[in-house]
Amino acid sequence: MSALEARAAQHRTSARLELHQERRRKEALKRQKDARSDRSNRFRALEPEPQIEVDQQ
Amino acid sequence: IGALELQEKQWPELLGQLLKNMTTKDVGNSNLTKTSTLEALGYLCEDLEEEAVDQTETNQILTAIVDGMREDGAITVRVAAARALLSSLVFTRHNFDNETERTMIMQVLCTATKSPDEQLRIIAFESLARVAALYYEKLPQYIEALFTLTLTAIQQDKDEQVSMMAVEFWSSLCEEELEILEETNSVDQSRTLSHRQCARYVCAAASHIVPVLLQSTLVKQDEYADEDTWNLSAAGAICLGLVAQAAGDAIVPDVLAFVESNILHAEWRRREASIMAFGQLLDGPKPELLTDPVQTAMPVLVRTLKDNHTLVKDTAAWTLGRICELHAQRIPQGYLQPLVESLGGALQDSARVASQSCFALHNLAQAFERAPRSRETNALSPFFRPLLTQLLAATERRDWQDHNLRGQAYEAVNMLIQNHARDMRPVVLEVMQVVLQRLHSTFSTVVVSQDDKEERYQLQSLLCSVMQVITRAVDKDIEPFCDHIVALLLQVLNNEHAIASEEAFMALGAIASTVEQAFDKYMGDFFPFLIKGLRNYADWQVCSASVGTAGDVCRALESRILPYCDEIVRCLLEDLQNPTLNRQVKPAVLSCFGDIALAVSGNFVKYLPSTLQMLEQAAAMKISPDDEDLVEYITVLREGILEAYIGVVQGLVIRASQLHRLHDGGGSPFIKPHLGNIFQFLEVVVNENGDDPSLIKNSVGLIGDLATLLVQHAEEVSVYFRQNFVVEVIQEA
């Protein structure tokens, strides 16, 4: 890509829809990550307190 | 061929032979030979990797090229030499370190900017722009000369392409300075020393450059160019935006003076240029400096949406969109009604203006993103229904294809729905009915040509995106409509079109996350599509979306996913092993193993050997600090590995407690043999990704989960947990 083509790609009217699809993709990944993290943390909060035996060492 | 062969050191005599052409005097048509030779050298330089050429060879190439650019040479030879020089600049760091050689190259380039041949002038300015980016630190000796040459060319050159390349020099310089300032900023935060210094040339020269951009580029619009045409006024506008970012407050008075004296000018070019200048100024200076100007400009910009020139209206709508994007909090409450009503009115203007109006409405709606979702009402509620009606009408205009109007209008609909207040919920549900009806109709439209087919899929993809957004936005209120929605989404998947399928998968993932266990009734029909998606190696975005949806479904269904697990796991393992599948998909695949393990807990045991083996293989990937993309990829991959381990370990804890064996460490036999590798991986993450909060959070989370699982084996496993890095990362976290 020449310098001018690269610069033209920054032009305000270029490829806005593609950017939206990209954003949706990123948002979906973030939501999945958050859901996973919430679930792990919920699990950690609910988990019964294990009985800890004194480590002889 | 030469570029390939030289890389492998397989054609050592090539450069010698080419260079000989440049010195031989008795060749029949020596100018033609020299031109062809320089072109060949130029193409070689374009394709060669920097390390493929040693210094002696670089020197020889450069000597031949500089010789070719001599003023007394034929113009064809000089142009070919200039092109070759432009391509070779990336190899000439060593020569740029040497003042004599550097000055020689710069002199040759500066002389070429004044050549009578416009091609040569264009290439010379492009080369100077590249020098600014590659060798910024070497510019002090030359910046004054470059300043004069570029500004003269922008103002006086008869050829627009030459002026555009001279503008490009300043755009490149701005970008370089912004990059250095960003580096310095991040270095300051991490309290280490910065390697590069920003000389702030742009700031120093701003008072000269800005008037030139305003008077000699922005007003040179081409009335008949379409919106994507790259010309002098577009180049000047982008450059002004970059100068605003690099020089900040310094340019505010000059730009505002220009805006003030031209915004109501009788000549449309002046009106458009002034609005464009204002729009470009909005990102860079301190926001508080723009509060008054934004408030003063708003009523004028709103009125300008009814200007008699399309380009002026287009730029006014764009600038209002930028204000909504960057300075929404500076819009006084009383201005909202005229703004929204005028933008709504502009949706009936030409497709170009209507599309720009969608952009502005999208940004206005986005400004409400941070408002609490549960809020009963917000400032947009009074306009919500009419705006959605107007936007949905815009998607069905006869000229919907022009300027991507339909896509822009649906994206604005999405943003409005995403940020709606509680009182507008009934309107959102009405829109959902319209969208379902439209999606339903796409299956019965007459399709004749390939273009018709493509159009149908594009529309389905947009409608699926709205369905996804509505599902997320209305949460449980979606439940009564799910049967209908899922049936249509499955019909979309049945078309096997990449863009539409990706959006349909994401919408189905949203539904699964919302209705949770109730998604079970759709699994029988959905499952074959899910498997097909997971095996879609050609369209990696579809594969990626289906992996994400598989994770959503696992979290939603929990143990009810069990009957489908064998096949899902088989597909995921194949995805990981497939060398043709885009690597971007693989971290999500690893995370998905975590989702499955947690969903089916004890039943995951049968997949453990293959899963753990793959996690260990993935964990063994090393970072090469030279490859920035790889560094970023490995960070994401490590996040996936950690999420997978967390899911697996937590699943084993559940299994142990279900078997009432937590007390005696029921899951430990499976994980104990892998502890060495897991902790080795954790140590690498802590050492190499210590500044990434998400990775560190998951690392300490995993350490805690492992401790829970292995608590009854403390004596045996304590050696892992007592390592220095473990103690340190917990303290740090």
C-alpha cells in the first residue's frame, strides 16, 4: 500500500460498517470473558470452606 | 525471483551484475538499461527483508541509486532511481548514521523536490515523508530546509499530487511525534527511561503550517468527487486533525479565527472548509478550551444541515457527529431538541447527508453508554420513538445502497437500543417485531442474480446484529419471543454465508446467555449448525463466533450440555491442531475448554489427558520480542490457557465435593502429575506479563483454585506453592 493509500484509509468516510462488525466481535469476546470471570468468582465465593489441616512441615 | 533468492543467499552474483549495468559505458542504449536496472533494484528493495542485505551490498546499491539521481542524467533514469531510493530507505539506517552519507542522500532528495518533472517531485516528497518516519532523530539539521520546501510545494506547486505528498510529510511527522509522546508517556508511568526524544517540530511550526493548510488545501474541494476520493482538501483535513493532536492548544486561535470568518461565507467552499477545520480541531486541544467554541458553533452547525450545498451539509453532519463523540457533555441540554430534530430531518436528505446524519445519531446515542442501564428515563427518551421510526425508514429508502446508508442507519438503531432507558422498553420490543418481520421477509424475496443473493445476506447480517443488541438490551423480556427468533436465526445459518452466519452465531450466544437452561430446547436443532461452524476453517470469523457461542451455551446449559460434549470437544481439538485455521481463533478455543470443564465438572475427566497435553503445548510457546504481533497473540493465548486451567481445576473441585471427597483431594490424581508444568507456565506469565492485570488476576485465581483442590496434599505439593514467584505475585496482586 502506498503512503497515500494508507493515509486515505484514515479518511473519515472509509469502511465504517466493517469497523462496527469488528467492534461487535470485540464486544462479544469481552462479554464472554466477563461472564467466565464472573462465574469463576461466583464459584470461588460459594465454594465450601475446606478443612485445612496443619502442615507438619 | 531475486528477492526470494537473495533472502536464501542463493544468487550472490545478482547484485553485482545489476550494479555493473550502472557503470558500463558502452551499452547500446544505456539510459534504457539504467532505467530497467534501477527499477529492478527498486523492486528488490521493496520485497527484501532488512537483514537479507549486508552493509557492503547496501552501500553498493545506494551508490548506484544516488548516481542515477544526478541532475545531469536523463529524467527516466532519475525517476527510476528516485523510486529505488524510496524503496531502499528502510535498509539505510547505517548510512543515515553517517553524517556525510546522510547529508548526501538528503541533498539529492531536496534537489529532486525542485525538479521540473512532477513524477520526480512526487517521489522526492514521499521519500522525505518516509525519512521523517524512519529517521526522525536525524532531522534537526534538515528541518528548516524541509519546512520551506514542503510549505512552498503545498502553496505553489502546479501539480496537486505534489502538494499532497508535501502535506504527507507533515502528516507523517505528526504521527511520529504522537508515537514518541505516547512512548514517553507510557515510559513515565512505568518509571523507566525513554529512548527517544520528541523535538516538537510540529508544535514549533504550527503557526505557519495551520494557515497554509487552511488557505491552500481545505478550500480546494472537488465538488464532483465522491466521498472516498483522496485529494488535496481531504489530505489537508487529515493533516490538520493530526496537527491538532500533536500541537494541541497552540492551534486553537488560528483555526477558530478561520472558522469565524468563513462559516457564514457566501462561497460554499469557504463554509465547508471552516466546518471541516472545526471538526478536525475537536480532538487534541484541552477539552475545556473547546467548551465555548462548541456551544457557539452548535446552533450554526444545526442550521447548516439545511445549507443549499450537499458537501457543506455532509461536513456539518460529520462535525456534529464528532462533537457528539468527543464533547457530548459540553452540549447544553437546551440544544438537544434542535440537534436531534435536525439530524432526524437530515435522514431525508441525499444519501450522503443521511448517512452522515446516522453517524452523528450513532455517536449521540453512544454518549449515553455510561448512564446506568436501570435508569427510568434519559434525555433521549422524548426523541426515541420518532428517531427509530426515521432510521428504520432510512434503511428502506430506494437509494439505501449509496454511501452505505442502510448499514449506517442500522448501526445507529443498534446504538440507540443498546443505551435505551427503561421507559423506552416497549418501543424496543416494537422494533424487535419489525426486525423479525424484516428478517422473515428476506427468505421470501425474489433472488435472481448473485448480487441479489449477496444483498440478502448483507441485510440478514444487519438484522441479526439488531437481534443480538435487542436481546442483550432487554434481557429476560426477550423470553416470549425466543422460539420465533431462534427459528429465524437457524434459517440464516442454513444459508452458510460467512458474514450473516457470524452475526447469527453471536445473536444465538446472546439468547443462550439470557435464557440460560431454557436454551436446552433449541439444542437439538442448533447443534448441527454449531458443529458445522466449529469446523468452518475457511471462514475463521465464523469459526471464532461459533467457538464463542459454544462457550455461551456451556455456561447457559451447565450439565445439560453433556450429551453434546464428545463432538464439541472433538471439534475443538481439531481446531487447535489445524494449521490452516487462523491462529486468532485458538485462544478462544482454549477458553472454551474451561467453559466445558466447569459446565460438566466430573464428566470432563475423560477429556483431561488430551486437554492438558494441549494446554501444555500451547503454554510452551515462547515470545520473540521482535515480533509485536506475536507478543500480542501470546498474551491473548496465555489468557485462554489460564481460563482453561481455571475451568478444569474448578470442575475437579466440584467433582470432588460431589463425590464428598474434597476432604481427601478427589481430583488430585489427575492434576498432580501436571503441577510442574502448570507452575512453570505461571512463572513465565508472572515474569513476562506482570503488568497485565487480567493475566495476573487469573494467575492468582488459578493458584487459589489449585490450593483448594490440593489442600489435603499440602505436604506433597507445598514445594510448588512456596516458590518465591508465587508468594510475590500474591503480594503484588
